[in-house]
Amino acid sequence: MHDMSGGSRFHLAIAGLFGAAGVAASAVAAHGGDERAMGAVALVCLAHAPAMLAMAMRRQPMLLLIATALMFIGVVLFCGDLTLRSLYGVKLFPMAAPTGGTTLIIAWLVVAVSALRPTGR
């Protein structure tokens, strides 16, 4: 069995939480929540859960560690804000969802840049 480092365990735990949150958001959207907002939450969570899972399964160069940290922050901000708005009518903080979305875009660009770097760095 693969012995996972603390960082890999963290990524695996986050993947599980994002996956569970995505399914829960889908259920809320289907059963009376703000369908559009909760559908977006489900999509973002379920899209980023496998990314975190994939990154948990390999040794990561520094750029991928940065990307996963940015993904975590972006998903929490974006999905947290939309969920609070949908369920309770309050915002996480002003501009939380756009900040989270921008952070996710940057995270994916960091993933792309990491692919262009020579191996071993």
C-alpha cells in the first residue's frame, strides 16, 4: 500500500470533503434551494475534488503545492459565499465569490505553468 505523506493525506481529505459538498449541494439544488447558485457550488466542488485526489497520489513540485493551496482557498471562498447566500441570504464577505473564482483561475494557470517547467524542479 502507498504510504502517504501528511500533505497527501490533507489533499485526500480535501478531495473527500469537496466531493461530499458537491453531492450535498446537488441535493439542495434539487430540493428547494437556489437551483442556480447551488448547481454552481456542486459543479465547482465536484470538478475540484478529483483534481485534489489526483494531486494527493503523487509527489508534488512546489508549483503544484501552490496550485492545490489556491484551489482549496478558491473553492472555500466561491462555494462558501454562494452557499451562505442561497441558504441564509447573507454573504461570506463582499466580493468573496469573485475572489474565489479568480483564485481558482489562477490555480489552474499555475498547474499549466508547472507542466512547462523542466522536470526535477
